[in-house]
Amino acid sequence: MIKANGINHLPISTGDTKKQIEFFTDILGAELVALFPMHNVSGAHHTFLKLSDKCCLSFVEFPQNKDIDPIPGVTYTVMGSSAPGTLQHVAFNVDSVEELLNMRDRLRSKGIHVFGPLDHGVMQSIYFNGPDHLSLEIAAYTNPINPEAWIDPKIVETLGISVEELARYKAPDPYEGEGGTVAQPPVDPIENHALFENALLKQIVEMPDEEVFEKMSTPNPPVTL
């Protein structure tokens, strides 16, 4: 079945790329593997910090980011609350509670305040803060997640999820793919899920896929080896 199978990279907007690189390489041991101009975006750059062979933490900095004031409870969380669409927190993975405690030692040895671990039933977690007001967590799974135990009927009712919808959410319809032949849907000015102004979105989605690939791909690294 064709479906997403993990996080490839998680891009976070920043006003100080160097500070993020310093923090996450030193504190978490993430490896800097890429630092290059943002694809087709003048003045912006993109950073990749390797967490595993198939997962990176990523930062994007535009020149104007430094001029945007962070707003507590809007652009970043305060006691858990922030604007819809913002990043509530990032939880990193380790493979055991022993590794979790060793990561706590690593953070504290670097002068970082950490609380936890807390036992959440399916995992144990520790919590700390990072640059740009990031709320961060490191977690280790301790038990499989059993949906029958961890999907609360009261929350299901509060969200207005029907029995039929719940069944579909728990077991999405299988999809085997059509070999890349499905055409773009028409542009809907109301239900616009892409991060473009409507005029630019319309221009892009009306281009043949082959033309988009040819004109907008940036496959070459910044350093020629």
C-alpha cells in the first residue's frame, strides 16, 4: 500500500541559523549534512541536521525573519497554546529509557534545564527549550500504542467524529498508486492548501509535471567535488 512512512525532514523557520546549528549539533548530537541556498528563493538558505539515515531536522532562514517579532502564544507556545498551523513542540526519539536518561545527562552537562522523565504509558519523555522559543521533547517508546485504549471516546465526541469517520481514520483506505499519471486538480481559491498566492499557484499547477521538474528542480550541490 502507498502511504507516508515517516518524517523525511522537518523544516522550522528561524532568525539565526548558526545558533540553531550550534545548539542541535552540540546538545542533541545531530550532524550538519547540508547548508545551501533555499530552492529558487532569493536570499534564503536551508539547513539539514541529520538525526538518522532517513530523517533530518531542518531550518529555513529568510533575510526578513530577523525583523519578525515573536509573539508569545501566537508564533510560539506558552503553556501549550499557539496559533493554528504553528509548531506546538518537537519530540525526538531515542530507543530506550536508558538512552533517554543519558540524553538528559548530556543536556544537563551542557547547562540545559531539563525536567522528566514523565511516564505517558506508551513512552517516557523529557522536556527542555531551544533557540527561537522552541519547545522540545525527547521520548522513548516503552509500549506499543493500542488505539482501543488510547483513543478517548469523550474526545471523539467533542470533535464531532462519527463512528464511520473514526473507523476510516483508524484504517485509511488502501491506495496502490497509478504510476504518476493522475492530473492536478483545479485551483480552488477557497480551499487553497499550497503555500503560494493564487496567481502563482495557478501558474504552477497548470504547468505539465515534466516542465515543473525541469524548471524548478535544484539537484546540484553548492560545492563541486
